[in-house]
Amino acid sequence: MGTSWHASCVTNDETASILQNAIASALNEVDQAMSTYKSDSEVSRFSKSSDGIEMSAPSFYVVSVALDIAKKTNGAFDPTVMPLVEMWGFGPGPERQGAPTNAEIAVALKNCGWQHVLLSTDSFFIGKDIPKLQLDLSAIAKGYGADNVASALENQGVSNYMIEVGGEIRAKGHSEKHRPWRLAIDSPNDENYSRILELSNGAIATSGDYRNTRMIDGKIISHTINPRSGMPVTHNLASVSIIAENCTIADAMATACMVLGADYGMNLIESVDGVEAYFITRTNDKEFSTTESSGFPQALNLD
């Protein structure tokens, strides 16, 4: 997945190597199925096909969730955004110089659209009605990776764990200090944490505009592309952290909110059950303000 992972488990030392193997296997399963960088992954084979392919149950599940969130967000989250991602230089293809033209963006948009992904009702076949349609699960697969590791750990009898895959976190139970897992939300200026909270059953995923960027035509461009316009986002939302029952949903909803911005993102979150959000918005180059949804956990006071 092009990132790191970390797991903390409350268990005995004798099971460490077993858990290490279980975690690696769970992550490799996701990477092999959903990587856009592996030419033989299920996602890559779908993108190269003319009308779709039969996928594994995990891939079918992730695509199903992605399409559900695409519908709920009116396309702010779109798992078919790959042509636009590559056009702006954030995909697996060769990096291009300069911004794409309006005409190029218009052509790419014709080959995108979550409505063109077709799910079979009696098999794991995923079809498409646009031959050039591609899948890009990068904004949801890391979250599912954390969930898949959680399932692997629970299958090994571990009930107290915290798994982090590229910043997306799934936690259950308590830490070795016999208290809920304590997690920090980074501040975009890297000077301090913006919020510390406790999590004992659920997931948190953060999406921001300040870590994965490119310089194009003298401007810093965010990796978050608005699937509806084909353009990188330009609003003042620096990051959003989403809490949900699982990390698959949290990961995708974080991306959707980064596309929508703080105001529209907050409206979305307050309309969806079981999802909470914490927004960090730029007021200027060095200062930030924060807002949170009505059910977001209170800050943990460690003084």
C-alpha cells in the first residue's frame, strides 16, 4: 500500500510471531486485491477489462461500501476517480509536468462516474458500462486493511488491540495500561496535537491536504481531487478526522469531507448515523480553528 503499519496487542509474548504473520497475511490480502500499483491485482484487472470481472468477496464488499458512500455524498466520494488522479500526477502512472487543460479534464470526466459501476446481485461480478472506467480504492482500502487486521486478530483470540495502517486506526478494548486507547489528532503545523481522545471500540481515519502535495505551475496542489469538477480542492479545510464503527467507512467519509469542505462536510456528517467528525480549518498560513460534530468525543484533559 506504499505505507507503514503498526499494531499494539495486549497478549502474551508467546503469540507475537503468530500475530505478526496473521497481520502480514491480512494486509497482503488487501494489497494484492486492491492495489493500483500491482498489474495483476483485482482492481487493475477490472480497469483493464472492457466490461468487468468477478472479484473476491473482500473486494466486492469494499466496492459496495464505496458505492454506498458515493451515493450518500452525491459523488463527493467516487471510486472511479483514477483518470483524474493520474492526470494530476498522484497515481501509479508516470508523473506529468504542468496542469492538465480544461479539455483534458473534460475527456477524463467522461470516463469517470460511480453510477457506471454495476454490482451483480447473485455473484461477486463487478461490471461497468463504460469500457475505460477504472477503479481506485486508495481512499478506502487502507481503512479496510485496518478492519481486516482487526478480524485476523480477533480470530486469534485477541480482544484488546490498536491497529494503524497509514494513519487509519481501528481499536478495541484497552491498552496495556488497562484504559481505553489514547489517540492524538495531529495539528497541520506539526507543532502540537490538536486533540487527544480515547477510543475503546471503533475506528478513526484522518484525511488532510498538507502531506501529499505536488508543485504544479508554481502552486502547491493537494492530492484530493473533486470527482465532480476534476480539479484539486482549494478550500480552507486542512484536515478532517472521522470516527465510525469501522475504518472502511471512516476512511471513505474522511475523503468525502475533504472534497466537500468544512461546512458541507459538517452537514453531511450530521445527516449520517454512527459517524462523527473533527474539522481543522485554516484561518491564515499559521493559525487554525476547529469544529466538531455533535457526537464527537470530548477532549481528554491530561493536565
